[in-house]
Amino acid sequence: MKNEYRINLRMNPNKPKQKEIIDFFNERKNDDSFSRNEFIIEAILGRIHGESNNALLDDIREVIRDEIKNISVVVSDNSNENDTADIPELTEEQLAQNEADVLDVLDMF
């Protein structure tokens, strides 16, 4: 008796998700460095351990944080001459608090 566990996998090219997988594997069939077996094992383990979703969320959080750091808000003056409403500027402390609040919100994702 062999010490192997085998699974046969059937794909239907008429189903869009399965067709995408078929195309993915077909594009790599001549790539000697690509192993379908290893790819499937990594995908299943990633799903079991929730790594794929967490890694993606971490990547998204990092991109958003980097982009937020570079944002400058400009308030256009669409008021007419009779409008005397002043827009108060935020203090350094308020700016820091706003940034911390935004990053705390991102941690919810």
C-alpha cells in the first residue's frame, strides 16, 4: 500500500470560475518551476489557516495608510464676498488625533 493520499479534481470549462483555473494552469504547463500540486496545497492551507484573507487585508491596510499619510486636504473658497464664515484651522494636536482616529478605523477591517 502506498503512503499517498490522492484526490482527483474535475473542472468544467463552461463554469467561469473553473475556466479561470483551467486557463491559469494551462498558461503555466510549460513552466518547469511551477508545480500544480504545490500551488493547490498552498492554496488549501492558506484557506484553512485564513492566511490569504489576512495577508490581503494587511496589504490593503498598508497601502491605505501610506496613501493617507500623503493626503493634503484643500478647502476651496466657494463663498461669495458677503459670506464671512471662517473655517478654523486644526491644531497640531487635532491633526495628530485625526490621523490616529483614521488608522484606528482601518484596524476594524
